[in-house]
Amino acid sequence: MTGPCDRRDFLKRGMMLASAMWLGVPPLLRAEEEDTDRLRGHLDFLPPGLKIMYRSEWAKVAPDRARMHVADDFARITVHHVGAFTSQRIAREEIIADLQGIQAGHITRRYGDIAYHFAVDYAGRVWEARPLAFEGSHVASANGENLGICLLGNFELQKPSAEQLVSLQQLVSGLREYYSIDTDDVYGHCDLGPSACPGKNLYP
């Protein structure tokens, strides 16, 4: 039976392979080159009740890899809201448009790609955003080993849906268990910098 340390070692190897593929460096294990979903996602460890939407289902723009840093490991989690708009949208096509717009804005701001590793929509679906092979760009001067989760909406002005909260709890729990992250290392953006994010109606 595979133990936690073995799983973490497997993830690190997978992230190294994913990074090699994204950066144009030939990976060592050529037999795994075709399994891009596994190499780029590694999401099988998340709780089975989560509805995962993979990056390949929405992302159409290639990231600027020169502006992204390869992730070594993750030791904390930071929760955000989009903040720029309220949202109770649940249609898949609308969420895809929102994510593509967020990604475009972040690339324009020279983040290299969408800033967060995951996004959670109003229906509670969890969208794979920036691949786990790379550090995020979601907290100034605090992105190292920091997983970024963003809920779609502005939670200064609205409340998160019950479905969002359930998915957020399950997602954080799954990431904490997999990466051995302590509860004290789960933050809101406002804990790490001057920001109202993730909003007064989500932060509690």
C-alpha cells in the first residue's frame, strides 16, 4: 500500500515531468509523455465528490512560461474571490468565458497565466486553473509554496452559495491532506497582504 510520503514523491516526480513538458525540456520518462492529463493535473487525489473541470476544457491561450516559476512543493493555501464582479452564473459556457477573461487580464498584467491553481464557481464546480507544476501569482511576495484558490464572485457584495462553500471545504481538505498542510497555514488573501479579499461574506 502506498503511504503519504510515497504519494508526495510521486507528485513531485509528476510535477517535474509536467514542468519539463511545458518548458520544452524532454522528460526522463518518455513512456509517460502521452498521458498529459495525469502529468499536468494530478487531481486524482482530490475527494471523489468534487466535480472537477480540467484546464483543457476551458483554457485556449498558452501561458507565458518565461514568467512562471516551477513549484517545488506546497506548504500553505490562500483563498481569494475574483472581486471584480459579482456572479451567480452556473452555465458552463459563461464560466468558461469568465475564466478566459480572468486569464487574459492576468497575462496582460504579466503574471504568465491565470494566477490561481483552482477556481470554484457558483454551482460548486472546481475548475483546474494554473497547473500545479507552477507557483501561483496570487499574493504579492508570498507565492512560494502557496496554493491559490479563487471563488468566482465578489463576496463584499454577495454571499457564496452553499455549493461553493461545500466544494471549497472539500477542496481545501483534500489539498491539506495530500500536501500535509496544517490548518494554521490556510489563509485568506487579507491575512497576507493589504486586501479586502476574499470578502467579508466569505472570509469567516
